[in-house]
Amino acid sequence: MTGTLTLVRPALRRDRVLLPVWIVAIVVTVAATASAIGELYPQAGQRLALGVTIGSTPALQALTGPVFDASSVGGLTAWRATTIASVLAALISITAVTRHTRAEEESGRAELIGACAVGRHALASAAVLVAGGANLLIGLLIALALTGQGLPAGGALALGLAVAGTGWFFTGVAVVAAQLTAHARTANGIALAALGLAFLLRAVGDAAGMEALSWLSPLGWAQRVRAFAGERWQVAVLFVAAALLLVAAAAVLARRRDLGAGLMPPRPGPRDAARSLAGPLALACRLQRSALLGWTVGFTAVGAMFGSLAQSVGDLVRDNAQIAAALALLGGAGALIDTFLAAQLGLLSLVAGAYAVQATLRLQGEEAAVRAEPVLATAVPRWRWTAGHLTVALAGTLVILTAAGLAIGLAHGIRIGEPVEQTARLAGAALVHVPAAWTLAGIAMLLFGALPRLTGLAWAALVAFALLGQFGELLQLDAWLRNLSPFAHLPQAPGGSVNVVPLTWLAAITLALALAGMAAFQRRDLKAT
């Protein structure tokens, strides 16, 4: 552990922009949600009516979890904000830990640090302290922000601990993943897969009323802290114990591997390359096929879950004559189901934007690892090399969203007895959401080519678009501000008329951004990061 505190300082310096942006975004999201709920539902009767709607709709509980106290602003804030804030805290924890552990080993900087008077676990310990401290600060600021709005201090602190605890848990997950593989990208993938599994377990458990299944997920624990609804402080202890156990396991695993290596050794490749690898596009496909397969499987599973829940949305009108009469003017319960499906496809397109950014920025990973230089030293021009990875990013985005649409349509179609018709209809609806996700690939390409030091802004753009889409109307933001997100220009699909004009504009913007990034890369030196 020698040198741990010394290594914390450069880690904080490297993250002097990233960490504050994430922390502010999470805290503002929670605080703004509480403020908006207080304005939109000032009366207890209004809040209770919303709670009845949530409790009778498994689809809503799958997305955000159950509501434990609908009579108070705090209870509704915990229902609406806990899951999304916890997911964001998990993402920042995974990113920070991988950045300061596995990425340092992969780049060779860890070996230089290890040549100094530092202990074997100092680098990982510093990363854990940075991520853990960031999550502690998030929790405290959430508690202060909610208390400042007049909400009970106990519930505010419980909500802050729920979010921070989720971040601590996934800090442990990330540091364990960093011991398993020799590559930072793979370690990130393992930790993100664990986060996706946690969300799926919580969503299925909450939607189906299977409490035991929700308890298998740390995101389920965050909900069951029960902020503003009879707080369960022992669940916060569960977060701390699980995080400490994971960190201890990572320390044990670290002693069983060499520096720069992972516990899962890479498979030796064949002596000669296959003919199918002739060309930069084929190489890009080979490098990114595992990630694309993982994203496709995840989208298929989540899509099947959403499709199986869609019909339950229509049950809202079964016993409510007033809602049924209002919806009859809009097309009946089918219109409500289509609105739900369109919302879920919009959410999935945001997540697909994360894949688009990740796949595009594989270019930066190849450049930083000095694997781009040998390729470009051959007859391969720069534009073909960048175009190969960008093509994989765009085509992969299309593939994963199509897989989600097919899964949603098949699951929903089986429930209502129209598997073929619904599968085709929902697959087509999924394609409508593709151009918005593509714009994030264009943004990432432009930053990689022109401003390689600022490629993190592509992830910041994704977070900003997500917040505008999920909270823009709730926070009553101006229309021009919400329209900054490309996802705001998508037509409702399914259930609405599809106007190809905004889709064409989004595709054109993506093309312009990509071409500008490729042109900028032609003029700069390699490894100018």
C-alpha cells in the first residue's frame, strides 16, 4: 500500500474535469427531480393517484422500481431518481477505476510507477479511493440538496447513501474486472455487463413482484433503502460490506498474476492470418466482433423483457372508465401500448449511442496502444483505417437496435397472438431510432480527428442528451434546449406517422461530422493525445 496517497493526487489531476462534471450531473438530476415533482404534484391526492398508477403498472416498475411512499414528494423523488442516479454513479465508478488501473498497466505507465517506492496494491488502492471518495461526495451533496429543498434529512441522507452505495459496489466490481483481463476495454465490458445484469434482475424482479430476485441486484438494494419511506439503514451496511469484499477479492487475485497480464490469458492466434482479414474494414470487424456480440445479446434480452411487459400497460384502462374514455379518442389501449414501446425504443437508442461512441473511439485505443502505426505504415491510407472502424460503429448500432426491435416485437406478438405482424412492425420502428444514435458516432469521430485530448466530451454529450430526454419535460426546460438533443427529433415509432425529413437531416449531420473528423485526422500527428 506504500505510495497510495501519493498516487491519488495525479489520479485526481487527470480526472479534474471528468469527475466534477459527473458529480454535478448526478446531484443536479436528483435535486431537479425533487423540485419538479413538488411543482407538478403539489397536493397529496395527486401524488397518491400517481402512486396507484405506478403500483398497477409493472412496466413502470421495471423501468424505475416500485414506489414505497407516494404521499410525499420525497417518496416520489426516490422512486423517480434512485435508479438513474445509481446507474450514473456505477458508470463513473467503472470508468474511473479502469482508467487508473488496467489502462495504466496496458499503456506501460504502471511499470514505471512500480519501479519507484510504491507497493503492489498502491495503484489499485488509489483508484478505489478516488472512485469511493467521488461517490461519497455525490451522496453527501444529494443529501444537502434535498434537505435544502425542505425534505426530511433522514430520507435525503438515505437516498444519498443508496446512490453512493451503488457506486461503491461497482467500484469493487471494476477493480475485480481489472484483474481478470489484460485489456482496459475488456475490463470495462465485464463491469458494464455486470451492471446490465443488475438492472435486468431488478427490472424483472420489480415488474413480476419477485422480491427475492430484486434483492440479488445492487440496484434493487438501492431501491430498498426505502428513502423517505421508513429508511432501512442496514441496507447501506450491505453496500459497504459487499464493496469491501470485492476489493479484498481483487487484492487476492492481483497476487496471482503478473503486472500487465490478466488472470484470463489471451488465446494464441494462428500463425498466418486468414484471407478474410485482408483490409482495414475486416480488421476492424475482427477487433470489435466480441463487443458487438455482447451488445447484441444484451439488447435482445432487454428487448424481450420490454416486449413481454407491454401488454400490462393496457391493463391501466381496464378498471378506469375515465382513462378508457380519454384513450378512446386517441386510439384506445393500443395507443398507450405504442407510446410505451416508443418510449422504450427511445431509451434503447440512447444506450445504442453509448455503443456508437465506444466503437468509434476504438480508433483512439488502437492509436494509444501503438497498434495503428504499423497498420498505417503499410499501403493503408488513414481515411480507410478510420472508415473501417466508423463503418463497424454505424453498422453495429443498426444491428443492436434491430435485434432489440425484433425481440420486442416477438415477445409482444406472442402475448397478443400476432408474432409475425408485431415482429415486423417493431423491427421497422427500431430502425427509425438509428439515425439519432449515429450522431454520437459522428461527434466521437470529430473529436478523435480534431481534438483527441477531448474525446471524453463524446460521453458528456451522451449524458447531456439522456438528461434532456428523460428530464427535459419534467424540469419544464425550454423547447430549444430540449431540441439540442438529436433524440428529440425522432418521430414516435410505433404509433405515429414517420417523417423521413428529420431522419435524413440526422444522417446528413452524422456524415458531415464524420467527414470533418476524418479530414482532421489526415492532418495531425499520431498519438497527439
